[in-house]
Amino acid sequence: MPDRITLTGLRVFGRHGVFEHEKRDGQDFVVDIVVWLDLAPAAASDDLRETLHYGELAQMAAEIVGGEPYDLIESVAGRIADEVLKDSRLSAVEVTVHKPSAPIPLDFADVAVTVHRERS
């Protein structure tokens, strides 16, 4: 299905990481989400109920990132993807969680994990 909604650059403070100081001090994470669904009904009706409300999508992702601490951003991304796919209208989701302040003692721009889930 070629139709999709893309949310990029959602910046949320969270406390994820394997080191104690990451959970104690926290840091900003950046989330990108792509969801695949048929947008023809929304395009024809101009009715918000026929599509995915991206404000609610952003809020849900922000609550996960800002909520319970995880050791791995893989877990954060997977939890977001699983929650998004609870909407039966969606055929697939891709979630990228960026950790631009990861504790890597080298000069780097970003580290990110991307998960892709499809409805079976």
C-alpha cells in the first residue's frame, strides 16, 4: 500500500540507556514514525475519522518515550510500533528512535534504531 503518514523529528526527553547516569540524568530522543494505510476514504470524505490522527500518534509516542525507562532504544521503538499497530486500519509501521547524545566517546552525529512491523 503506497499511502502513508509520516511524522518526523518528534523530540522527547526520556531516561533510556544501559548506564545508571542515562536513567538518572536523561536526555532528548528523536522519533520518526511512518504508518501505511489506505488514505482514499479520508481523501474522498475530508473526514478526520477516516484517517490516523497524527496529533494523537505524536502524543502516544511521546508518552512512551517520556515514560517507563528501558535499557535499549530497540525496546522503545518496538513498544511504539506495537502500540501503533493496535489500529486495525494500518497495514505497517516503521519507527526510528534517534539517540543523538548517546554515551559514545567519539565525535558522531546520531545513532538510531529502526523497527518495521507489518500486519500479518
